[in-house]
Amino acid sequence: MKTYRVGGCVRDQLLGMPVSDIDWVVTGSTVEAMKTAGYKSIGKDFPVFLHPESKQEYALARCERKTAPGYHGFEFVTDPTITIEQDLFRRDLTINSMAEDEDGRLIDPYGGQRDLESRTLRHVSQAFVEDPVRVLRVARFAARYHHLGFKIADETIDLMREMGASGELDALVAERVWSEMSRALSEPDPAIFFESLRACDALIILFPEIDALYGIPQTAKYHPEIDTGVHVMMALQKSAELGLDNETRFAVLMHDLGKATTPPDILPSHHGHERRSVKLVKRFCARWRAPKSHTELALITAEFHTQVHRALELKSSTLLKLFTKTDIFRKPDRFRKMILACLADIRGRTNFEDADYPQADYLNRLGDKLRNADLTEIKSAGLKGKALGDAIYEFRLQLIRQHKKALEPGV
């Protein structure tokens, strides 16, 4: 029995990056021998065990054979004769197919260290095409390591394109797609994930609503970058630079979907795109089973981002409607995230990368005034139903009128 550190921990160590999780592979052993040694079996699809003391995961070395479409369509073979080189051969990228033995010796049969040095994401073998999740994983790695200069090899892009054309991506289930996309959104360069998928023609297959944004013109005065797809990727990248959380980055990604369905005769204007965006966001989130919190934030951002941008021009009654419809009174944190998504939208434009955005402070402070207002007197006046609601509405409206001018920037 021999044990090896494998995959990401070896890769990141060679890159000089922090190593958080360590994956282990065991050769020369069996399921029975692992259990006898005190390891606890946790694998459902293939033999994986928890170390009796460290609780780290140890997997038996395995080979696999494609038996059906999709990422579940594999037959795994694990026996004591399988070598570490055979196990590494089944992995996706050369930089993920290295191992380190118990003496610290690097095992690199497929050129992973060479590709680390050349900053190349390259598939290990033709077997890459057998697992559709790998298209998403490679795009995610491109988003993770783009800032280090990594690029996807041309031949790997070609294989990814072949997988889309063959229909293999149709076997992907919503949970896996969402998992990979969500993780990609949290990477340093999330826009690279979607741009990589577009480069191999997978974006139009998996996320047609996003792909459709490319080539849609916008008014140059407000969007010097013109192309809507370019703008959305710039805004998404800005959301990462601002350090926004995963939910907010997703809202930024979704906020302008409706521009792809703008009637051609009104372009480059996009009147009514907010309402159309809401419909497309609902469909997108339902298809990929987005979490409720992601969906709700994306929906209010899509519907109200234009009003947020125009906050300093809005009437008091319109401001109150904005606060009410976005449910600031019950979900103030979600409201603040929407404002941050709008900030990324404004700064995700050519020549606007560092633009001031006084609307954010204005709306947050005005919203705090409303939320912290004491409604005790109104609620104790004996009013019920609509009468109580009308009284609260009038109280809040007067409060906005009272503070609106004082909170405007420059006052």
C-alpha cells in the first residue's frame, strides 16, 4: 500500500499558492484492507475513505470506462494492480494530474509542471470528452487562474467545442451546472468563465440568455463599450474587484438580460428592458435551480436598477414605492446588496470604471431613516387594515419629504 497527495494540492503548492484541502490516492490496497486499517468508507460512486485520525479523504486508485452519456455514465475499476500513473491519466487537465509520493517526489507523467510554467490549461487525453462537466470545470479554472496568465490550450478549446456539437452537454443536470457556475462567480475573474464558454460555443448551449446579449448595441453616451454582452462582463468583473458576494455577483450577471429581447426598431434604446429582464431571470433561475436568495436579489436588481441609477431625480412617492417593492423594511441587507450590484453596473462601462455613485449613500441613508422610524403612535391609534396601511404610507411619505433634500449629495 502506497499513498500519494494528488491533484489540486500539488498544483497549488507548485504555484506557491495556499493549500487548503489535500486529496490522497492509495495504490496497492483494497476496500477490505482499508476498512481493516480503520478507514471509514464514505464513497457512493467509488471507494473513498476517511482517515481514522486526520479525517482527510483517501480514494483507491481507479480507472474508468465510459458506458453511457453524461457524467454518471462511467464504470469504475479499482484493484491493487492499478498504478498512480493510470489513476492520473483519467483526470481532466495536466496541471491536475500530478502526484507527490510519501518521500516528496513529484510524479508528473503528463507534463503538468511544464504546463504550469507555460500557464496553459491543457487536457490530459482524448478521454476528456467523456465527461461534460469538464467543459465547465476548465472554464472555471480559467477564471481562477487568469490573473496568473493562464490560457486554455487551443486543442482543449477544440475538444470543448466538439463536446457541445455532439450533444454531450445536454446530459448535464441543473445541480452540477449551478455548482460550477456559482463557484466560478466567486473566482477572481468570473467574466473569464463565461468568455471561455463562449469561445468554445458552449455559452449559447448552456446560457443562451447571456450569449444573446453579445452584439446588442446600447447608447454610446451611457455605454461607450456599446455591446451589451461586453458591458455585462465588465460589470461582472467589477463586482469581483469590489469584493461583492456570490449573490450580488449573480445579480449583476442577470440585471440586463432583457436587452437581448429589445425590439430592433427602438435600438440602441432599451425602454422596458427591466420588465423583460425579470421574465428571463425567472426562467434562468428555474432552469438551473438557483437558490431562493440568489433568485430574489437578481429579480429586484433586474427590475429596479434603472430607478436606483435615477434615485436623485425620483419623486418622494416613487422613492417610497422603490423602498416598499424591494422590501427594505424586512430585508435591508438584500436592499444594500442590490445597491452594490447597481454600483458594479455603473462602473462596468468604458471610462466609468471609477465613477462616483452618490445614489448608493443617498438611498441607504434615506432607507435607514424609514426603517428606524418609530411607528408606535400610529399602530396604537386603533386603526385596522387599509386605514392602518394608509396611515403608515403617509407617515413614511412625509418622512421622505422631510429628509430628502438634506440627504442629497452636496447639501
